[in-house]
Amino acid sequence: MDDYKLVIHGENALKGDTYVSGGKNTSVAVIPAALLCDEPCVLENIPDIEDVHVLVEILRLLGADISFDPASKRMEIDPTTVTKCQVPYAYTQKMRASYYLIGALLGHCGEAEVGYPGGCSIGNRPFDLHIKGFRSLGANVEDRWPTITATGPLEGAGVFFDRITVGGTINVMMAAAKAEGNTILYNAAREPHVVDLANFINSMGGSVKGAGTDTIRIKGVKRLHHSTYAVIPDQIETGTLMIAAAATRGEVTIHGCIPTHMESLTAKLLEMGVPVTESDDAIRIGVLRGHRAVNIKTQEYPGFPTDLQQPMSAMLTMAKGRSVVIESIFENRFKHLREMMRMGAQVTLLDQTAIIDGVSKLYGSPVTATDLRAGAALVVAGLMAQGDTEIYEPGFITRGYERLEEKLRSLGADIRREKI
Ligand code: EPZ
């Protein structure tokens, strides 16, 4: 239970310039991947978010010499001092990406004893495909709740993912990077952070080809050398800021982003009538009075990202007409809409489909965040609503967004923390 709530006084149109921080989902992969290196590494543009601090704690527990400066976003990791390969459940349950320590430790020392991951309650989120991938590489994996134990040695092999999995692709790529021989990942995820991890491994002297396509070829290497690597900007924070600007009928330029990562959202905003213009590292959202309703189906990259479904469906509650949103990636990712019904949203929920009939007004109300992106969706709702919206359990938001309140305040949002 967080000891504070967010209070948003809505209906301020956001105006001005803001910037995007380094990516959460790339950082939580690249930081464990530094364990694959045989020399110290430097990471840059790492966001100052809770998930990063948890990973610093875990690497320190393993014996790594690690330092992170939130002001400069610079992290130094010396993996050569790592003496352990066990990560207790007390640590791993704090976040989803803790399971990347399995692939990283298998690559680092050929064994891993890692507690089950935590993460947002948006579905049952198994990681059977990760385990299948490790076993394809010859690892002996025992799944005994709440611990996964995996031991090498690892031999390169063909790994076919029964369904596209971002985490599975990342985890098995890490384990394969230093396996004996060649590995091919079939039906691999193509997200920007999968490509970012491959680029990081290659910058250390690894050999990962085809990242960004559905077939990734990895040649195992004996040693990886020092690298100084800056992670990509956060695709989902970029999208969340774009949506917040459009939802408040504001005029905002978002700097330091990669517009090509945003194409599916940009296309949807243009379909709604929102003016969106791009330069090589910025996106500008222009003013629009009446948003047209649109239909959304979440899909793996480059389709519409499931992580943007929640803020987007929040905005659609005030679009003109009926929107149909199909959440095809996770089973339980509409909880924010249930909360928004208290604010006057007209929504019918049927399993993984939400039918949203746009209303002309939302009314501020106390609501509760249930996961990271639901929290972001409720912030968008509060920005749109008349009067005050109180968001309880806002701690979810700080897990994955760096200084979101500050950025929104600098754009004119009336958003503050209040002790409970
Ligand atoms: C990553 O989760 C992200 N998390 C999620 O972002 C994101 O929503 C998701 O990818 C999809 O883009 C991180 O990167 C830390 P998946 P992940 O494996 O890896 C099923 C956020 O808000 N599946 O691509 O867990 C799974 O249940 C978070 O930043 C299996 O069945 O996603 C889901 O239905 C939320 N078996 C689907 O596949 C497996 O072994 C996609 O999951 C693995 C996954």
C-alpha cells in the first residue's frame, strides 16, 4: 500500500516540449547481459526507475562491482567480481525481468539458481518457452517453485518459439551468446529492445545477426570485451506522452525519441484526426478538437504494442463514436477501464475485447492503479477528466516511468502527490 496518492486536476491542455528517458524494457535486459562480459562495461542513458535499482541490488548481491549515477544515467558494471549464481525469490519477485538473470548467469558461469519473477498482473505470464529454449541449448533446467535451477554446458541449437515471446527471445539470446557453436532462434520477437540487446552483445564482440527479424542467428564466442553502450529511448514512454498530449487536445513536442519505433501508434493517432509530425529524433502532436473513434488490435512489434493499449483505450473513452479494442497478447489488461467506469466511461468488457462508446465528459474520481501501464492509463484519464482524480497505488508508475509527474507538470498538467 503506497503512503501517497496522485491528485490530478484535469482538463489542462498539455503544451510545450518534453524529452524521453532511456528505455525500461531495454535496460532490464542490457543490465543483466553485462554479466556475459569478461571485462568491466559502461552503460549510458539508463533511466532512474525502480526496476533498474532492483537490478543493481541483484548484481551487487551476486558480487558484481556496480555503480549507477541517476543524474548522468551512467552505470558501470564489473562482472569479473561475480562469485555467486543464486538470486533469492525475495529479490526476483520484485519485477518481471529478473528472469533474465537465468540466461545471463548461464552465459556467465554455466549455472543459475533464480527465484520466480514478479511483474504486472496482466495475465498468468508463464515462462515455459524460456525453459524450452534453455533445454534446446542442452541446459538441465529444474522448475521447482519458487526457484528455477539451470546448469550448462550449453551447445548451440535451433530454437523454435511456439509463440512470439519478447522475454523468451531475449533470455535465450543471452544464454546462446557464449554457448559452444551456433544457435538459430525461429519465430523470434522483433521489438526494438530485442535489437538493442543484440547490438549491445555485438558491441562486446559477440555475433548476433538478424535481430529485428523473426530469425536470429547467434554464433557463440569464448570471450566478450569491454563496451560503452547507450540504450535506446523508451518506446512506451514516447507513446504514453504522445497519447497524453493528444488526449488533452494539447500541443507537445517529444524530443529524443525514435519515430520509426512509433509507427503503429502514429498511424492510429492520424486515423483519429490528430496532427502528428516527425523529425529524425522528435515527434510533435498538434491540437485537435474532436477525436474520431478507432479500432485497435494489439500485436507483437511492429503491430500496435500491448503496453500502449491501456493509455490508448483510456483516451478512446472520449473519442467520438464506438471503438473496439482487442487485447490479443495478455488475458487481463483492461482493469483500468473498469476503474474508469467510475469516471463516467461507457465500456463493455467481453474477455479480451473492450467496446468503448465515447462520452463528452469524464468526471474526476478516486481510482486505483493495478499495474504499471494501468497507472499510466489512469493518469491520462485524470488529465482528461473534469475536477480532481485521485490515483491510489501510484507506486506502479514509478517502477517504469522516469519522473513522469515532473514531465507532465512541465507541460502544464496540474498533478501532485498527497500523503495518505
Ligand atoms: C515483455 O513482457 C515486456 N516486459 C512487457 O511489458 C510487454 O507487454 C511484453 O513483452 C510484450 O511486448 C519486459 O520487457 C520486462 P512476452 P514478456 O513473453 O517478455 C506468453 C510493461 O508494461 N508467453 O512477449 O513477459 C505471455 O503469457 C511490460 O513494460 C508464454 O505463454 O512478454 C503473453 O501472453 C508489461 N510463455 C505472450 O506470450 C512464455 O514462455 C507475450 O509474452 C513467455 C510468454
